[in-house]
Amino acid sequence: MVHQVVPHLRLLTLGAPLLVSTTNEAVRYRTRKHFALLIRLALEPGKKFARDYLIDLLWPDVPTERGRHSLSQAITVLRQSVGRQNLAAYRASIALAEGVVETDALQLEAGEPEIRGRFLEGFEVRGARAFDEWREGWVAQLHPRIRDCLVKRMDAARRIGDFSTVERHARVLEEVDPLSEDAVRGIMEARAWVGDRSSALKAFARFAARLAEDLKAKPSAELQRIADLLREGRRAAPRPAADGAPPRQERRFEAETIIGRQNEFSTLYDAWLDVRQNQSRVIVILGEPGIGKTTLTNAFVSSCQMEGGIIARTQAYDAERELPYAVLAELVRQLTLQRAIGAAEPEALSELSRLTPEVVSVFPGVQRPGEWPPEVVPLRLADAFFKAVTAATDDFPVVLIVDDIHAADNASVAILHMLARKLAGLRVLLIVTGRPGSLRPPSSAHALVNDTVIEGLGTVELDALSNESAALLVARASAKGIERWGEPPVEPIVRAGGGNPLALELLSRDWVGSGSDSLVGKLDPLHPLPAGLQSIPKAIRTIVERQTESLAERTRAVFDLASVLGRRMGDLWLYQVIGCSEAEALYQLGQLLEARLLRDIAGTLEFRNELIRAHTYYEVPSTVRLELHRRIATVLEARVGSDAQNHLEIAWHCIQGCDLARAIPLALSGAERSLRAGAPREAEMILHRLRREEPGTDKVDLLLCEALLSQSKAEEALPILEKRLGDRTLSKHESAQASRLYATGIYLVNKNLVARHSEMAKRALQVAQECQDPGLLAQALFESAKAGVETGDQELTMTTRDAVRSIIAAEDGSTPPIAYHADAYCSYYLADIDAGQRSATRAIAAYGTAENIGGLAHAYTGL
């Protein structure tokens, strides 16, 4: 049985040579000749090399005996790194076992190794001319394979829009082959992609000078065209024709940064490759507003333009839908200004002059179109446009783009539809973008994008970005604000943006400009929207208005109520608030899903992003919105009854409906339950809001401080408590609670305030004893226990434990769980481990019975 040898060393030779272990640690040799010997053996593993050959290769100028001795020493050194059993040394020959050293130069055919430069770049062995000649032979042998491998990798990265990788490989290729046009083109594309046109043009200038000096040649016409585009956005040094016709103008498309759209970009690029091979393609890009259709298209067509494509792009507008041929006219105008259709038949150009006067000015001598019956004109225009596009493809592939095809005029869509059916065999790529909810029958746009007869028709549907891609987009968009505001709130922005790139970018920009006062801080989806939110970006408002303008009246009413319901929008019974049955609510929500205003995530309905909800919420008239909140609170209260678990939610609706009389008791009850359930953040939010609406309420302040301290926000709680402690109107119970909370805050701050903490703990205990409330007394004793431990006061700790045990000994069924917790705390400090474990176990059981999740967590920590 033959055992396969597992490589345990990697030899990197494509660039400066390096030998690394499986743990990526560099393996070094004392002399360069030892390393050279390993390289020579590893390039032909398994082959037996004559000792005399190796001596002549590396030690040619030394006496024979000395050469043999040097080779023997080298063999000893190599065995230590590759393993004695893997280096066979015979009397007259040496061989390295196959599979021991993984060598990158032997993997070029598979296209796997990293290429850092030429073969053994910079590696010379002094006094070993034969080795240098062997190395140069391998350089010549590997050069074309290295070049081809790098070009393939650049093409693969280009295919997914990863131009940072394109540039990395192009830089290596430039070092390997300074006269490679593929290398300079990759550098120019990558620099242009990030908006650095100056560096791109400098790279071209260096290449052109090198080419002229070394080969007396000029860059290719295609590379020159790219440089012209970067330099001026059109042909370099445009000159009017002798007859006064305007110069050729080629609109330059700026590349966009795309994140999370590599697969979609790859689909478009594959279509472009097909078109370059005379296979026409029609691509439909679908997605909601702001999802990145324009960004993806711009990024893609900028690559096509760099590769010689003729680009004509137009945006359809609802306001121009009644203007016949508005979209077609713009496409013809752009093709005309690029002089792309100059080879078309004169009659075709004559017909197209009906659409735009540029045809006559760019191509002097074009005759005026003849007079035809109105019903014949569309047919002649369709035929003329087809002939013009066909003529344009003679020199370069043509890319036609129509943004928002659903808003295009029917006359233009009909001609584009005809063109799409007749494109077979032409180098034409037609791209149309649209919103799925707006592409419905019997529109002309719907007929175009769903015509299965069209050859090469494909669809790219853009969905929300993944959380990872969204976080990357936010991190990049927020980078400028880090120096001013610190780390950006990536997670809240991602959550609020709902994967919509436009919303994510707008929220990120808002944070860069406003920091903590930015919109994202006001869009917490865990509670109803704050009142008076007026900073929703205009772009989002425009998007939502565009999507909702065609909604039926009843559908809009359901949509408005859904914005008020928030997370409960899927509870169909709540739509009785607007007199809507569950069946009707289900139907209308389905309409909103189809319009892509909502989305279904694992059976749960939610808004596409929180900004859409915010805009819709504030579009509801304020009086109506307040009434909706009050009605929802009433229906919820009737449904859930006195269940305190839902009190917070009902309280929020009461606050939003300006019904504070109902809100306060519900909010306090819900906040107390949230604290017991280990959810202090929810309690903090509603108590902050209640405090703004109804300032000066003692119970609200004390509960808020408890919520803050549960989250270790002592700095926020202490000023409130200091104010309350100076209030002589506090009851004894409230004073005991405030003193205990203040002691806890001092303990959490822990800034050399040990004495102050001990003082406040003693005060809290004294007031609690006067109240004769077991719960307050147990909490105060727990603070006293912490004070004793912190100050190292063993006597105070023992006294506290005795007092706690007297509460526990009462055995009346009302022992607070924190009493067991305090006993365990003291026992552990006093080295009574068994007693501490017993009390901690009882604390866990008591906390569990009381459903106090926050206390249960503390008890587990103590155990």
C-alpha cells in the first residue's frame, strides 16, 4: 500500500523566494546556497540529481573534496527541515521525495498560486554562474504562464467588479512585463474606478513613453480611447468638422463602488462577454427604489465603456410619459453625438431626424423626412432605429440603457420591444431597469420584460443587502465621521436601513454631519416613533411618495395604520380600528407586499426599511395619528386585559395618543415588569419619555434610576438621585429606595469613593429599617454587604449576614430572593463556602419563582 505524503512545507518562488511551514512560519537557512539546493530539488521532486552536477551548480570554483564536504553539510541542513526520510542521499545522487514541499511554480497551470513577481526575483547566488543560468531558463519558461495567469485573474476580478484585485494583479504584471498593455489597462481601470483619473493618466503616460523608447511604438487604439475618456470624457482634442458640425461627444460614466452585488455584476458582465461574441442580450434589472439599480448599472457600463462599448443611456420620467418617443429621442441623440450611427442608411437618418435636431447638425446633408400618414410614422421610426443600431455595431458593441422602464412612454417602449425581438446576431446589449410593483399588465413595459420570445432575455432582481454587506457599506460611508464622533453606530444604521443602500448611505451621511443628534438615534424600532421627527431625508420621502401614489384609498389606509402598528402590523384583528375585517386586511397587506413596500421575513411582515415607516407615519395627519394610537391602546387593553406583560406596549400608544392619565400607571407597571424580566433598556426608554411628558414624578425618577443602574449607567443616574435625595417631600419608603440606589451608583462608578459608598449603604440600611419593609431591608443589606467586602470590614460583613439570616429565618414565605443572594455574598467573603453555595442555590430557586430574570443572572454569577 502506497501512503500519500502530506506537504509540510510551502516553497514560494514567484517573487522573492520564501519557505514557510504549515503554520505560516518562515523557515530560514544560514547560507543562500543551502536554500538554492532545496529550490533546485523541489522544482523536480523525485528526480535523482548527480552529486557532481549539484557541486558544479553551486560550488564550481572550489576543490573537489571541499565541494563534496559543502554538499554533505547542505544535505544535513536540509534533512533537519524536510525530514530525514524525505531526502534520499545515495553515494552518487540525491533526490527529494515527491509531495514533501509544495511549490507554487508547479501549480501555475491550475491557476492557484499567489504571484508576487518574477521567478526567484532578486535571488542570486554568488559564485554560482550555473545556478543563475538555470534560474534564467526557468524565468523564460515561466514568463508567459505567469502573464497568462495574471491576466485570467484580472479578468475574473473584473467580471465581479472587484477592481482592487484587478489593480493588485496588474501591478505585479507590470513588474513582470513592463511593456504589457494588459497591465497598464488594469491599472488605469482600477484608478478610474475609485475616481483617481490623474493616476490613471500618469500610468498611461509612463507606458506610452516606455513603449516609444523601447519599441518605437504607440499604445493601441483601444488603450488610447480609454485615456481620452479619462482625460476629457470624450475624444481627445475634438475639432469641429469643416462644415461646422459639432465634435464627437462621448458621455463618460463615472464608476461606482458596489458592495454586496458581485453576483449581479457578474451576470451583467457575462452578458457583455456574450455581446462581444455577436450574441445579443436583453437584461431586466428589477428592484425597489434606492436598492442600487442605478449604482449597479453605472458600475457595469463604466467597465463596458473602458472596453470600447458605445453607451447610450436615458432615464424615463413619469412627467414625460405622455410625450411620445421621449425615451427613444434621447437614445438617438446620444448615439448621434457619439457619431456611432453615421454609417446608417441616409433614409434611416432622415427618419430619425424627426426625433432630435442633432441628427441634421452632426450629419450635414441628411434630407428632411417625408410626409407619411400618422399610423405609418411609428413603423418607419422603428425600422430606422433598428438600422441605425445595426450600423453602430459594425465598429463597437452597443449598450442601450433605459432606467425606470415603467415610466417610459408607450411609443418608445413599443419600438424598444420590436428592437429586442430582432437583435439576434447583433452586438447589442439592452438593459432596462424597473420597479416590480409598477410593471403590471396591460402596460407596454410589462409586455417587454415578460416576452419569452425575446432571445437572450434575462432578469437580475436586486434584493436588500445582507447584514454583512450593509455593515461594510455603512463603515465606508461613515469613515469621515470617526475622527469627530468616534466609532459609528453601525448596527443601528443597518437595522434602520433595512438593507436598502440609499437609506443606509443617507443615514450614514446624517451621522457624519450630526453625530449623536443624527436621525438614526431617533429611529429605534423597538418602540413607537418619537413625536416631531422632521429630519427624514428628502430622497427617502420622494421614493415613498413615488411608490404610494398609485395605491388605492383603502390600501393606503391599511398602509398608514401599519406604520402606526409597527411590529404588530401582522395582527389582522387590530385593523378593526379602521373598520377593516381580517380578510380585507390580509388582502390589502398582500397588495402592499406586491408593491414591495412591505416584505415577508420568515412569515413576519415588516417595512422594507424603517425610514419608509417613519415617512409614512408622519404623513398621517397628526389628529388622525393621535386617534389611531388611542384606539389601538383601547383594542389592545380589551384583548390582553390586565396582563402586565403588555402594559408597556399599551402605555406607548397612550403616550403617542397624548392620553397621559392612562399611560402613567401602565408605563410604571410595565417598567417594573421589564426590570424583573431583565429588560432594563425597554424600561429606560419609556421612563425617559414619561419623564419628558410628566416631569417631577418621584416614582418615575426612581424606576428610571433603577433601569439605568441595571445597565451600569451610573453617571446618568447619580445626578437624578442627588436631586431626589435633597427632596424633603420623599416618603420614607422612597427615601430608602433612593439611598440604596445612590449607594449602588457610587459602587458602580468606583472612583475612590469607597468611604462614600459605605456611608450611603449605612444610610440606606437605617432608613429601610424604619420602613419595616422586608424587600427594601434585604436590598439595603445587600448594599451593606458589598460595602463590608469592599472596605475589608469583616465585622460589618458578619453583622450584615446575621441581619440577613434573621429575615430568612422568619420562614413566612415572603423572603425576598436578594436576601439569599446577600447571605451567599457574605458567606463567600467569610470563607464559609458550603453556606455560600447553599444560599446561592436558594437564591437561584427564589429568583426563578419570582420570574426575576435580572436577579437570576446575578445569582448565577455569585454561584
